[in-house]
Amino acid sequence: MKYTQYFLATRKRLDRAMIRDEWIQHVIDHPMRQKIQADGRIRRWAPIAQMHGMYLRVILLADGETVHNAFFDRSYKP
């Protein structure tokens, strides 16, 4: 996977360090929902079974490949 420098910096935070690459790849490959932002970035959500079904949001750049952000979205409602 490709990552932005922003993602690499925020991934060092305690609340994000535990997010596994395979979970990010799962969301990219099997999103339950997708939304294109006004700036062209792509938001994708999917539940992560190992985290009791919490939804991981992954934000990709407009190229659809580069991970810009990933976090558990507490406000997401399926």
C-alpha cells in the first residue's frame, strides 16, 4: 500500500497505532459504503470483526490507492 506523510505521522498516535494494515486493505477491497468527497478523496467504511464490528473509515486520495487516513468511526451508522 501507498501512504501519505500525513497518514504515517498520525499512525503514531496511540489510538491509531493498533490499526492493522490488513484491516485497511480489507476496507479498501470490501467497503460497505463509499463516498467521494468534494476534493476527490474517497471515503470507505467496513466493519472489523476483530474489533467487535466497529467501523473503520479509510480515506484514500483521488488515485484510489494512496491511504491518507484511517480511524475507527464512532459516529458511523450503517
